[in-house]
Amino acid sequence: MDVGSVSEGLKMAQMENPDVIFVNELEDRESIDLALRAADRGILVIGIVPAHSTAETIERLRGHFSDWVQSFDKRFARCLNAIYLQRMVPDKTEDRTPCVEICRETPEIARSLRGGELQQLPVLIERGVDRGMHSHDQYLVELYVAGVITHKVTLAHAVNRSFIERAINRPTTSSEVAS
């Protein structure tokens, strides 16, 4: 409302020396570049990117830098704190409940990002439970085990159905499911 574009808003916000900047949607090269610059200066930047996975989130951002992908990957790896992905899934009460994927900055995640090896992210996220991470599918299983969602919903929203079937069809505790 106060500015004509996300880029203009990011420029204006940085002049105020903020601690945190919230961006409704990072949608173009200039706004993404300005958000990375702000993060490089130590400002916590929270931005929204519509996507279905952590890797897709990064792909959408880096797609705006096709001529500078390696440079983007290094900058993004340096600035990343966490990616929180949320999808709403139907629960047993016929309402919707959030199913989240959490990717946090770790040396392994940063190395994968710097190298442009996004295909490694799902495995690194699944292995990062002790660091507060979990994949979409791991969280689906937690919701199922807790009785929040049905087996049918769990399978319908799974990224990797065989992972879900293996996790659900053996007796586990919720801490085992997360790992």
C-alpha cells in the first residue's frame, strides 16, 4: 500500500535499519537480490515463496538467476537460516491441519546448496531430526500416529508413498518415526 513494488519496499525498509524484514512474496530477481543483501547485512529476512518442497523453493528462487546460478547458490547458502514449508491437509474432524517440512542451516545443507546439489536435500532433512528438521512425509507419519489424520489422507498427501508405508506398517514410537 505504501510502495509500488516489493523491491521498492525492500529498499525503503533497509533505510530504516530494521532487525527483521517480512516479505509477502519473493517474486522477482530484484526483490530476491535485495532480500539476500539484507540478510548479508545481518537482517533477518522472512519471505514467502509458494512451493511444494524445500528443493522447489530454492529452485524457484534460483530460477531468477539462471545466468548467475553458482553465485546465487553460494549467497543463498551463506544467508539461509531455515526453510519452513507448510501444507494444509484434511484432519479427522473434517477441518485442516498444517503439515510442515523444516530445513535448517547445517554444514551439510550449506555444502549441498553451494554445490547446487538440491537432490540431496530430502535425505539431509530426514537425517536432521536431531537438529530440529523433518520432511513432509515424516510429519505426515507423526500426524497419523497421533491420530490427527487418516491412513487415506496420509497416503494421498505423501511425497514418497513407500516411505509412508514402511513407517506406518511397523510398530514405532513417534520418536522413531521422526528419525
